[in-house]
Amino acid sequence: MHQTTIFREALGDSPVIRVLDFLIEGRGLDYSLSDIAENAGIGWTTLHRIWGKLIKLKMIKPTRQIGRAKLFKLNEENQAIKALIKLYDTLLYQGSEKYFSEQGIVVSQKQGVAH
């Protein structure tokens, strides 16, 4: 079972959010459909059911092909994806800030340095 992330806690634990969560975390890299399904914690059939919508909305784009496997990555030029990345980073920062605060560690907001 995959651990629930702060992103999924905020937006819900649907298959689409799981896929976007995985791809946002690994943004900049490309993945096969098998890798995406496995790492997002969803089944192959479920991925194929939602994949067309993600492609149609241009949230995901093909990058290259290795043998028979097509690889895809997050389309960081898409305005909705840009907003989701900003939300993801904000939630991650707030979650980290809360964790460090609970540990008695102060994080400087300007420099990101722990004291």
C-alpha cells in the first residue's frame, strides 16, 4: 500500500490525483505507463481508463519510445499543471514547516536554512 501524501490529503485520493502526485514529484523525468501505474499505486485498467483524459487535457505529453514502451512526462507548460505544481510545492513546504516545528527546528523562510 502506498503512503498517503499531503497532496492527496488535500485533493482526494482518486486515481487521477495519484497519477498527478507521482508525476509532479518526479517532474522532469519520463516514465512508461507500467511505471506510472505501479508508482501511483493504481491498476493497469484504471490507468488506461483515465489516461485519455489526461492526454486530451494536455496534462501529460509523450517524450520518446524505448523498444515497444512509450514514455510520458508531466506537461509543465500546461497552465493547470503549473497551478498544481505550485500547490504541491506550497503544501510540501507547509507540511515540512509543521514537521520541523514539532521537532523544535526553526526553518528560515528566506534562506530555507534550519536553525
